[in-house]
Amino acid sequence: MMDLARLRALHAVAVHGTVGAAAASLGYTPSAVSQQIAKLERETRTVLLEKQGRGVVLTDAAHTLVAAARELLAIVERTEVELEERRGRAVGRLTIAAFATSVKGLMPGVLAALARDHPELDVRLLDVDPYPAAEMIGRGEVDLAVVQDWPLTPLPVTGEVSREDLGHDPVDLLMPAGHPLAARDGLTAADLRGQRWISVPPGNICHDCLTKTLREAGEEPDVAVYAGEFAAYPPLIAAGLGIAMVPRLARAPLPEGVVARSMKPEPYRRVFALWRTRSSRRPAIGAALAALRERWPVRETA
């Protein structure tokens, strides 16, 4: 009989693409995941992973096992939900995916509240962008996702997924204090033609929003610097390398020489939680949603 933990390890490699990423998602070391898969290969007398460059690829036999693992893990999840519901309290492991600025500005308080109020709950947090986080929920790889989108760039969600809105995260325009537009508020997209920008890389939902905002004014963004962390923007802006649209959630205090100005209409991100509908009765999901609701009004904002 095949071991479920070993099937889970193989499934994680299939989902995340590498042994290292699979280990991070499971809370194991890469060595432990490799050992689990090696044992599964001996159990099945089948080669499951083949080296390709610096990484690995799944064999055809591995894909067959991954499909079976997906079905078994769904059954296990339904059973765990029923058992946890019978206990009437939040227990077991809860894996949450959350976007980077929420990891800094929202989730510390949420996780602290869960640890205080639900000591039997083992919460694991992953820093994941909204696009892949929504996919991970649909595929059953995480239990809850804290995500964001913009009215111009709604987040696509597939499958039987439930949603709860937490609130709006306002966005400001950051620029050098000596910038020609720094004396004005209520700037429009048309006012921003010809500017050089600092942005997160393409493929990120915030980059998509910047692109669509400027396209409404008939211009493609001229991005001088791509930086993945909003915390890196103020020094770059102070150096005169560009301007940026920056959400307030977890924004660091602005250094001297950098100012925040409003835009019209005011841009904002919509922050919400996603989970699989079949897990709605799970007390751990309810506890996490309650902690998110409680923490959102007192999150760290600029």
C-alpha cells in the first residue's frame, strides 16, 4: 500500500516544480522530500523523477500517481473538515498564502491572534503573489489565501472557491519633493504622461494595474526600475530615478525628499480572502477569517 505522505510529497513537487519549493510548501527540508520520493520509487518499483539540467521532471508514471494523489488528498481534506467540525474547535495545520505587503502589514497580528486563541492550530504562512495564490487555492495546495486585486485588473478565480472581502487599500503616488507635479494633489492619468516609473516586474497584478491606468491616457509606462519590494521604492524615488504608485499597506515612513500625492480617481486595491467552499465548515477557516476581520481595521498603514 502506498504511503499518503509520500504521495503528498510527489504531488507537491508536481505543483511547485522543484524539490526545494515543494519542501517549503510542506514545511519540510528538501532532503526529507527527496527521501519520501525515493521511498515511493522503491514502493512502486518505478522511476518518478528524472534530472533535467539543475532541476527535475516528472516521468509519465509520476503523473499517473500525482492524479491519484490529488483525488486522495481531496478525500482526506473532506474527512479532516468533518472531524474538525465534530470537535468544534480549530485544530490541525492551516496553510495560508498571502501577498507580500500583507505578510508585513497584516498577517503578523493575524497569526499572533490565532496562536493566542487557538493553541491547537498549527498555522503556516507562505509569501505568494495573488495570481499563483488563487491557483493554489483552486488546486488544494493551501487552505486559505489572502489576495488583492484592482478594479481595473480583477483576479481570476476558478473552481468552487468562496470569498470574503476585507477592505480597500488606498494607493498614493510617490515622487521626489522637487518634482514638477509635487505641488499638486488629485493628479490624473493624463497628468502623468511622459513620466519615468518604478514598478514591480511584469506578471505581477500591480504592474498590470499601472499599465492599464496609463493606457487609459494613451501611453505605455516607461519603467526605469523594476523592483519586487515596495520598501525599496522610496530610496529610488529620492534619487530621482522615477515615480511610483504605492499602496499604503505596510508602507514605510517616507524619507526626506519623497512626498505622497493623491490621484483622481483615487486608485485602491481590493483585499480579500479565498478558500475552497467545501472547507467552509472547518473551524480553522472560520477562526482565520475572524482574525482577519478583527485585524484589518488596525493593520499597519502609512
